[in-house]
Amino acid sequence: METAQTVTLLRNTLEIAFVLAAPLLAIATAVSLLVNVVQVLTSLQDQTISQVPRLMAMGVATLLLTPWMLRRLAVFTVGMWSDFHGFVR
């Protein structure tokens, strides 16, 4: 396998990993920011108050985004395996 092929394969793999992780990271960041603002405004600094909404939001987001994530991953995998002859001699 040549260097260019290795770089292309690695780039495509990292790209799909970022695309799949980005919505969950964005949701986690938004919920954390909202929870932190509410905690600052109400002066409630309990750990349970900060963790439960984050966990619930991530659970709901995972349930809603799982079909989309699996489709994207399946398309990537099928595309990689169908064009695998270019990586072997």
C-alpha cells in the first residue's frame, strides 16, 4: 500500500468519525452550557443537578441519532470494502 493510499484511507476514516461524533458533542456542549447557566443563576451547585440533564439529553440524542449514525457507518464501510482492490496488489 502506498503512502497516498494510506493517507486517504486514514483521512476518510477520521472524517467519518468526526461526522458521527459532532452531533453528540454539540448536544452535550449545549446542554452543559444551559445547565451551567441555570446553576450560576440559581446558586445550586449540586452534582446531581448537573449530571442528570446531561445524561438524559445524551440518552435521547443517542436514541434519535442511532439510525442515522448506523446508515452513515454502513455506507462508509460498504464504500471502503467495495473499493478495496486498490489497496492490495
